[in-house]
Amino acid sequence: MLLNMFKLFFGTLIYTNLASLKIYQKLNQLQVDFNNFQCKLNSIKRYIMNRIGLFYAPAKGSTERIAKIIAEKIGKDKVDLILVDENTLVDALKPYDKLILGISTVGRENWDAEYKKVGWDFFLPKLDNADFTNKTVALYGLGNHILYADYFVDAMGELGQKIIEKGGKLVGFVNPDNYEFNHSKAIINNKFMGLPLDEDTQEDLSQERLNNWLKDIKTELGF
Ligand SMILES: Cc1cc2nc3c(=O)[nH]c(=O)nc-3n(C[C@H](O)[C@H](O)[C@H](O)COP(=O)(O)O)c2cc1C
């Protein structure tokens, strides 16, 4: 009877210890798996953060054509092309530390009641809720320096102001000496806040302007 009780006691002790060991080993394995998972997650994060988010609008015109040329020149494997539309959320910017934003100036809302909002008309107000801290941003803007000399690439200026207001670091300022215009909201400290392009009347100058600008922003955007 006593022997049986001893057997039962030690048997239970050994069994519980073995079970605890198994649980302990399982927990260790789980910890290793979790660490590996975290490593993979971090490398995916690093991969995305190193990519450049090129957000642009509108579609089908010069702004989109230039977006594609920029992606081609930088390397398509380094750039995500994102067309901004009414559904674009501020969260879409989150994965990117490095951004290129393309915008055209079409000031129709000033004189055309029929004007229908597109792309940046929806997204720009949403940027009030964006945080650009630790983000490096380069801008390009489409305009027409002859027909709209008093408002040349104004929209790029409005976008640039917003980025600065929200803590972003603008790069790729451009000397206005090689442009003819009367006034532009995109000028700050005697420089354009980004690259103005006039595909309507100076198409022949765009390639050289683009190449020089890309050289300027290469290091800061890390491509
Ligand atoms: C109705 C209208 C208004 C425009 N207003 C301006 C303007 O205020 N400032 C400017 O620099 N360009 C202005 N432009 C020129 C456009 O920015 C230019 O054509 C640009 O390439 C359009 O971009 P997209 O082809 O991507 O649509 C205007 C063009 C149109 C058709």
C-alpha cells in the first residue's frame, strides 16, 4: 500500500516535470519562431521604407507622363507609382520616408463653376491630418509659363507649403533664373519649392531640367 503510494507520488512528479519540460521547450520554440518572424517583418519594413513613393495626379496628361519618366530614370524597382484620386487616404503615405509628389496647376475652380474636382483637390485637404516628420519630399509641378505667367505652377507652391507646415523636409529646390514668369506661389526664399515643368510650351527643355533635378535629389532620396 505504502509502496503504491510512493509509486503514485513519484510517478506524478516525474510526469508533471516531463510535461513542464515539454511546455518549456515549446515556449522556447515559439519565442524563436516569433523572433524570426519579427526579423522578416523588419526586413520587409526596411525594404518598403527604402522605396520611393511617387504620388501624382491627374492621370492621362503631362503629370502622369512625367511620373512614368521619373520612375524609369530612377529605376522602376525603386519607385512605387501611386495615382492620387478621391479614394486616396493619408495612410497611403505612411510606408514611405522618401516621397516625390507630382501636381499640375489647373486653376479652373477660380472661374469655372462646372469645375469637377480631381486628384489633389481631394487629397490636399486630407494632408491636414498627415505627419511628414522624418519624411524627405521632392516636388515637381506642371504649368504653363506663357498663358498663366501670374500663377505659374501655383499648385506646387500650395502643396509645398502644406508639406513644410506638416514637418516634412523639402529637397530639390530650383533656381528660377532659367524660367520666365511674373509670379508664382511656388517661390520661397527666391527658389522654386520643386521642379517646374512646362510641357505646353517648353517641352524641349523638360529632359534637361529633369536630369539636373534628379542629380540634385539623388543623394537625399537615396537612389
Ligand atoms: C483651365 C486651365 C487652367 C490652368 N491654369 C494654370 C495656372 O493657373 N498656372 C499654370 O502654371 N498652369 C496652368 N495651366 C496649365 C497646366 O498646368 C498644364 O497644361 C499642365 O501640363 C496640365 O497638366 P496635365 O496635362 O497633367 O493635366 C492651366 C491649364 C488649363 C487647361
